[in-house]
Amino acid sequence: MKYKCLFLDRDGVINYDYGHVGTKDRFKFKPGIFNLVKKANNLNYLVIVITNQAGIGKGFYSDEEFKKLSKWMLNRFQEKNCFIHDVFYCPYHPTEGTGKYLKNSFDRKPFPGMLIKAATKHKIDLNKSILVGDKHSDIEAGQLAGIKNLYLIDNEMAFKNAKIIKNLKEINFE
């Protein structure tokens, strides 16, 4: 059996994107995110975060600090009686990463690596899944992975086959 999934970008979808958000004091949840995840849970969608985290590669925060912040974030969702099943992240940057993080990774959006890994690990039907992002690179990754239900939030510039939305209430589950 294959599962449907709600894929969420982190910065700009789950929380406000202030640029390289790596600490709790800079992590502010966006309105409607808990209700969206709860709705997905109730409709038997898996919920998975897919996020580029170049802040690790650029040295703004460490891999361990990101994992600690992610655990804190997941706990906030559980406190609201909703559940995120997994977090996939890419710490690499092709031009500004340092050391081992200077890499053009297939996991970094707009490439679909994280989506493909998530689909393999969790037995996800990408064609029946939903992706919500705030950047064209999120939507492009979804398209390359075969996701048909693509939502671009808080972005004035249209992108092919993506529905432009102003808030998370506009997401339509099938």
C-alpha cells in the first residue's frame, strides 16, 4: 500500500522565513500551520518536512543545532495534537557551503532528492501527494518528483502548474 503525503517546506511555510532560522527565538509559526497538519493527519496523509538548510553549510548553525530545533518543532506540533512523521533536510550549498558542505547535492531543491528519499522510505505515492512551498525551487522539486498538487504560498510570481495561495486554509485535500 502506498500512502498520500503532505510535503511541507519549513522556512516560509511552517515558520516565517527570516533567513537561516536556526534558533527557537527566531522560529515563529505561521498562522494555520497546526490546523493544516491536523487536517492532513485526520485524512490519513503522512506529513513530511523537506527543507534546504544552507545555514548549516554556511556555518550559521550546526547540524546538531538544526536537529535540536527540529525536535523542538515536532514537540510543538504534538502539543497541538498533530503529528509530523519525518524531516528531510539538505545542509549543502553549491557555491557558499564550507568544507564538506560545498556541494551541488541532488537533495537540494530544486532537485527532487529529498522527495524521492521520503517516498522510498515511507512508501509514498507522489502522484497523489501534496507539496506546499514558498519558493519556485520547492515547486520545481515537486514537479521533478511527479507531484501534481503543488501550492506556492505568499509568492506573487506564478509558477507553472502551481496554485498560488495567500494562506494555508486554501489547500485542498482530495
